[in-house]
Amino acid sequence: MITRSYNSVIISIMELKVRKVGNGYGVLLPKQFLEELALEEGSLIEVQKVDGTYRLVPADAEFTRQVEAFLRTEPLHRNTYRELAK
């Protein structure tokens, strides 16, 4: 890991190699990364794009549950949602 300071902000940079995994691709996350984010095998992570930069963060299980519930009910209440959005 490389650590740099820009305008009093400390940035850690970690290079990871993309590998072929079955029909897809993946990266191996170092133990230090997993420990800092309190992740373990089977944990879910989110990939967020913020201002053109991608970030890996632990998934918020409650938010995911709420989005899944919305997606299940959205077709049933589409007209109601349109009215509420006005």
C-alpha cells in the first residue's frame, strides 16, 4: 500500500490485480483491507461511483432490504408513485 498526502489529506493507494474467475473477473482483497472494513467471507460490499471515482464500502443490509421491497411493489403501485411525485 502506498500512502500519500495531498493538501493535508492522507490518501492510501492499493493496487490490485484483476484475475479471471470462471466466466467473470475478480480481485483478491488483502487481509488488512478486510479487517479495516470488518468484512469476512460472504460479506456483501457495494461499489459506489462518486464524482467519477469508484469506492468499495460494506453493504448496508437495511437499505438493500428496503430497495428490494420497493422493487417488488413498484409495478403494483406505479400510478400512485407517479401521483406522489407531482
